[in-house]
Amino acid sequence: MKRMAVWIATGFGLGLSPFASGTVGSLLGIPLAIALAVWGPVWWIQLALCLVLALVAVPVCDVAERVLGRKDDGRIVADEYLIFPLCLVGIPWLACPWFLAVAFVINRILDIIKPPPARQIQQMHGGAGIVLDDLISTAYTLGINHLLWAWLFR
């Protein structure tokens, strides 16, 4: 069971990338975002599914952190890819697929910057600390994406 949690937490091996493991691992969030947009076209269904993915990420990341032996180990990317779809909730981006790439870049930038209180929450140990900082950064991304969408497509 621990091995499976680490495998999921490391993005099925993508988190083992020698450079930019967070960005490489985040790529798994793209098919999840597409699936949510197709299967859950109503914003509240998308939001509910994103919260389920976040809840799944907490214990997976918690186990992986204990097994790997380092706090918020860079190889753990489940927080990146399981949270990514949240930044597109309620945006009809399927009509304009390039917006997915824009959302991805904004999300990566904010995940690296860690706007408050994400940086402070990152100090928490365990899966909750690993996931909550990304959840907050992605919530910022969601707001920016909605503003950008409204500005571009009024």
C-alpha cells in the first residue's frame, strides 16, 4: 500500500524528473482538467470533484512524505496534478483550448511564488501541509483565470 501511495504521489514517476519535477508532474493535471471539463460541465460539479481530488491527495502525500523521509519532498507531485483542475472551475475553456496552457503557466508561477498564506501553510508537516499550500495558490490562479477570461471574452 505504501509503495502504491508513493507511486501515485510521485506522479507515476514524473516527479522523479531531475529538473523541474513539480512542473513535469503537473502535466498529469492536464488530462484531469480535460476530464472534469467534459464530464462535469457545471461549475459546482467541477468544484466538488476538485475537492474530492484534494482530499485524496492529502493521505497519499502524507504517506509518501513519511516513506521518502523528507518534508515536502520535491519528488511528491500529487499535490500539483490533483489540485491543478481547480484553477479552471467554471471557465468554459473547452471553447478556447489554448486557455488551458495559459492557466497551466499561471498556476505554475503562483505555485512557485506561494502567495500568502500559502507560504506559511507550507511549513505544516504531512499531507495537509503539502496539499493546502497548493490549494491556496491554485485558488489565486482560479481568481486570476476568471478575471483574464472575463477580460478576454467580454
